[in-house]
Amino acid sequence: MKKSALGDPLLSKVTKSLILALTFCVPVYCLSEESKRGQVTNLEIPRFVSLKVNEANVRRGPSLSHKIDWIYKRQNMPLEIYAEYENWRRVRDFEGFGGWIHYTLLSGVRYVLIKNELQEIRLLPSKDAQVIAKIPQHNIAALDKCIREWCKIADDGYKGWVLKSEIWGVYESELKD
């Protein structure tokens, strides 16, 4: 069996893509661990945003000439921006998949994704507080505020508290008024 330019023929396409991305990474595409601010917006990197539209193309690189790898089809879906280049933002979803999206398709309005099968929403930020609703897994809820371990969310007319560990779209140490 002929070896590829990357060596072992058993490397998966994903592994090869990752190796290529790391090997040919243009400095503006990459972020060092020390980077805390985007080179374009001067906003924190990484940060959570949401999808502003019902449908958005996710590309391999930051231009319209790059191939479309994904099409996100859920308005308000939370995404994490982890790089910037001109008018493009490199994002990933709750499963770790993503790519480059034009900044006009993203919003700073915050939403979270429910991780658990039937997530209990509580009246107060306490494990002993009354359960006021149960929300299905992968529902998208509006993020209201966050304290140390809890976030207040709104979904389907219900507003209440959930543990940060039970949602995706907020950082563990994040506080939000």
C-alpha cells in the first residue's frame, strides 16, 4: 500500500485534516494559549455567541472560496468562537464540530443548550428548590444570568435555575448579570 505524504495510510481523514491545519497554520488563524483577545474585535477569545439565522454555512477556511463542511440549521444555537480572521469567526458547537462562519450570521445574544435528557428547571438556585419544569435534551434556552454554580434560563415560557454543569454555552467560572 502506498503511503500518503502524511505517512501512515491508516490515518483517518480527520487526523490528516488536523495535521494539515496544524502544519500549515497561518499565524492569524492560530491562537496561542496566551491570547485572550481577538485580533479583529478585541473581544475575549474564546467566547460564546449564538447563531442569528435559521441556516448558516460553515466553511473550512475564512473566505467564500473555501469548501462548505457543515450547514447549521438552528437559529439561536450556542457556538463558541475560538479564532478570528477579518470578517470571519472560527466556531465550534457542543459536539466540538465547526469551522469558519461570517460574522454577520452570529449574535452576541446568549443561549445555552440543554445537556441532560429531561433537565429540571428550579424556582431558586438550589438543589432543594421546587422544580417548575422539565426541558428535553438539546433544547435551546435563553440565558438570563449566572452566579457561581447556577444559571437562570428561559425556555418555552418557563424561567428558572439550572446548574452550569447541565448546560452548554456558558463557562464554569463565568458570572453574568
